[in-house]
Amino acid sequence: MSVALGAAIAVFTGIGAGLGIGYATAKASEAMARQPEAAKSIRNALLLGCALAEATAIYGFVIGLALIITK
Amino acid sequence: MTARTGAAVFPALSPCEIYRDCRHVPKGNEVRSLSNIQAALTEKLQNVTAFTIPLFGGIPVAESVVVSWILMALILLLVLLATRHLNPDHPGRLQSLLEMAVDGLNKFTEENIGVHWRHFAPWLGTVAVYIACANLSGLIGLTPPTKDVSVTAALALTSVFLIYGGSLRFLGVRRGLHKFVEPLPLLAPINILEVGIRPLSLCMRLFGNVLGSFIIMELIKAVMPVVAPTFFSLYFDIFDGLIQTIVFVFLTALFTGDALEVD
């Protein structure tokens, strides 16, 4: 029971990553609409930011998985 | 597209067990079927040992290593076949395609790494081909090697050697070490922490993504084994696998370019 609770709490990191990626993508599409000629560098920055933001969700997922498997 | 359904080829993985458990458990007994799913999932997450070399008391060879060998053989064969009749004067259709790919890789490396790009492009291209093939290998019924944390850890370690080795090699030891106290000496602890954080995050990102999509695909197959896996595997296997390839190579190139930057 406590293991399941711990894993569920660990997976809550997904909230932060989801909000972050959504915000970054919204801003990036705004920026691309305003300056289509800079679309390439904006896309690169977006990819980097999404990868870094997503890492937090992945950490939570890996921790939750480790909790369930190694219990 | 019979994506992933070929996983049944491996007897050790036996995906049928989940389906059987879900269907034939009597009603009102969901707890048992849930724990069965958990047990089957845990079984699939084990990294299977393919065989053991009878040397020095037995060296276990993991399934991911064997799948990597298969992929290496396939890639080598494809490369040898594709580059058989190269002609600089009359490039064929295939040769033009290959030249475009190599050109794109070179341009990408040059943009992100700068003047010393030529030393890094071959390695980045090789890693991109390997990770892409490894992530997509689920489509032909193999277990993706990148589902094994040892494989992604090895890839991340080579990346970090490339980053800091390149910095010491091309900037010299003095300036390479000086990178650690830039932009402020106050930030030196954070820069040193990054030596450990970068490979950890590269490793966990790739591993977590591949494992996550693997688990989700297994769950989907457990719930609805017929039509749904095809559509979901389009996203989880192909799109996610290719995006993670790009992210890994892009981050490595970016970090390397960062380490080689001269003010």
C-alpha cells in the first residue's frame, strides 16, 4: 500500500513537466508566428527546453518504477 | 503494420499471459487480475540473460547485447550494400540520398559545435543511427536494447567523455579546466556537479522514455490486443523513438559546442 502511494506521489512530477512543456510550446508558437524567419533557432531552443523539462517527469517515472519493482 | 505484435517471438517474454489472465479471471476478482498484470509486467522488465560465456566462471551476456549485435550486423550489411557503386561523377538516386543525409549531419554538427565539428560528426552520426535502430527494433519483434539501463548508461558515459575530452583536447588542459570556473568562480561547484548530472540525465531520459512507451504498449496490448496497438505504436514506437534519438544527439552536440566555446 505505502509503495503504491509512494509511486503515485513520484509520478506527480508529471504535472510540472506538462505545465512547463505546454507553456514553452505556447510561447514558441507565438514567437514563430511573430518571426517566421527565426523559426529554426526557436525550434532548437524549444527542443532543448522540452527535453530538459521532460527529464523531471522521467525522473519521477523511474523512481516510481524502482519503488514498485524493488519492493 | 504489425508493429510490436512480433514480440511474441521471444518465448521468455510470452505476452499471451497477460491477455489470458485478463480474460479468464472470474468477475469480482479484479484484485487478482491486477496483481497478475503487475507480475507479468515485472517479468517483462527483467533484463533477460541470453546466454553465458563459459569463461572465468561464466560471463552473462544480456539480451540487449545480442539484439545490439543483430542490429550491428544489419546496419553493416545495409551500409556495405548502399555504398557499393559510389561514383562522384554520376551519383545515382541512392547516392544522392546518402549525400543529403551526410550533408545534413555535417551542417547540424557545424552549427552546434563550431570550428572543430569535423572530429565529432562521425561519432554523432553513428550514435544517431544506432539509437534510432535500437528504438525502432521493437517494430520487428526485438526487445529494444535501449530498454536496458546499462546500454543507455554506456551511451551517456561516452557522451560525457566526448564533451570533456573534446574540451581538454581542443582547448588545452589549462583552458579546458578554466571552463569550470566560468562565468564566475562562484559557480565552480555547479559546473563540477554538471559532470555527473549530464550523463545521468542523458541516460535516464532515453531509458525512461523507451521503458515508459514499452510499458504503455504492453498495457494497451493487454487491454485490447487487436487493433489499438497499431495506432498507438505509431506514436510510442516510431515518433517517440525518433524524437529521443534527435534529443540525445542534439543535447550531446550542444554540450560539446558549449564545452568548446572560446570567448
